[in-house]
Amino acid sequence: MKKILFLSLILTLVSAAVSAQRGPGFRSNRQRAVAGFNSGQITRPERFELRKDLVRQRAIQHHAHRDGVITPIEKRRIHKAKCNTRRDVIRFRHNGRNRVI
């Protein structure tokens, strides 16, 4: 019985620590794209382009993690892909095109 309580306490503390790592303002690029599309600020072709960007970004991360070591060049490439995707989201939301339906 003590083992179960002790393990549940440890599990609770670990989950609280993990959830505290993301701040209240954390939103992923995918959430930004979905919010922009639902509000009508992003058109369908723009949404598909953002999806392609996210797939490319995941592929870059996968290739970087493949050998178990992320080099500074790979870190820079991952960071650049994230920045470009975020820039595209902002650009699409503020370009003045609206979805009709």
C-alpha cells in the first residue's frame, strides 16, 4: 500500500513539474494556424502551406535526432525552420485576405 501511495505521489510531482515547463502564453504554430483559419484570417491555400511547413519542420527535427546528437548546425537549421513557420503564420494572418465562407 505504501509503495502505491509513494509511486502515485512521485508521478504527481513529475507531472506537475512537466506541466510547469510551458508557460501560460505557450501556443504551438499549429494552434496559431488553426485559430487563424477559424477566425477567417487564413485562407485554405495558406493553411495548406503552413501544414507543409510544419511537416518539413518535423522532418528536419527527425533527421537531427536520428543519430542521437544534435550539432550546432542542426540546431540552427531547426531554429530557422521554426522562425520561418512563425513568420509565415504572422504574415498570412495580417495580409488582408479573408476567407469568404
